[in-house]
Amino acid sequence: MNRETEWRDSWPTVLAAFLGVAASAMPSFTLGVMMKPLSDGYGWSRSEITSMITIVTIFMLTLSPLIGGLVDRHGARRIVLVACFVLAFGFASLSLAGPAIWSWYVASAFLGVGMAMAGATVWISAVARRFHQRRAFALSVALSGLGLSLGATPALTTAALGLVGFRHVYFLLAGVAFLCCFPTGLLFFRDAPRAPASRPGAAAGEHCLRFTEAL
């Protein structure tokens, strides 16, 4: 398959991965805007609010190897279609937290599970398998979703804050994240065809055949 054919056949997967990567990173870029409203509304300190990052990181470090194994076994598409719902639920659960700080910690744990399942590694795994000639370009396009999220999420959070108030911001942002990743994931995200498994001893037989032909 040449470079042009490869891109023509697989660009929808890159688009879905681009939006999926952007959606999965959104929660990380909301705290700068939400810090003061949460502190004023619930009396939480900055360290208590930013503990969300620590909790999410722990869950991502713990669950990522498991998620990677599931992707190898079942394919990335099945995982991300479920992950979109888990991510949206975890994101929305932040709006259910408060005023007790422990509820923020629990919501952060749910978010950590969602971000582990819908993380960039899961999305780009399918891109890496579908591309050979233009793999580096395809991966860079997919991962540029992080830049989109970094630029757009604070502005979206500020707009949502003025529209619905700080208690419902995360509900609205969860809906945006879900609409970014699930429809395109359902319609466009595809795993690469799996190579047929070789029969036991097939490789050895092939080597023997080549040796006898050489004689």
C-alpha cells in the first residue's frame, strides 16, 4: 500500500483519535479556571482541589497496563467505545462532589478510571497499527488533539461557568467530551486487520524449505 492510499483509507481513524485524545485530556485543563469557584463555594483549599491530579495519576499508572492488555486482546475500538461513557461519567461526577472534600476525592477516582480507559495511548494504538508509510505523520496529527484541548478547554470552562454556574460546569463539559469522542469513535474509529496467526512449526518448515531449495 502506497502513502496516498494508506492515508485515504485510514484518515477517519486519525480524526477519531484526534478528537478522542482532545476529549480525554479535557479534565486536566479545567482546574485553572475552577480553582477559585470551588474554593469560594465549598471552602476547599488549593491543595485539596489539586489533589485530583494526584488521584487521577495514581489510577492511570495502576490501570494503564491492564487497559493495554485489553486493547491487545480485544482491540482499541471496543475499549474506547466503552471508555467514552466511563470518561463522561467520571467527568460529570465532579459536579456531584461537595461540600464534603471526600466526595471530591471519590469523584476524582472515577475520573481516573475514565481517563485511564480513554487515554491517548489507547486511541493512538489503532493509528500506529493502521499506518506504515506515514505512521509518524498520522501519530502527530492524532496527538495534536492535546494542543486543541489545552487551547479550548479553559475557554469552554469559562463560558460554561458563566452559563450554568460552578456546580454544573462539569456536567456540561462531560457532555462536550462525550460528543467529541463517542460519535466519531463509533463511525470512524477502526482497528487494523489482524494478521492471521501462524501454525505451530510453520516458521521452521519455511526455513527448511528455503534451505532445500538453496541446495
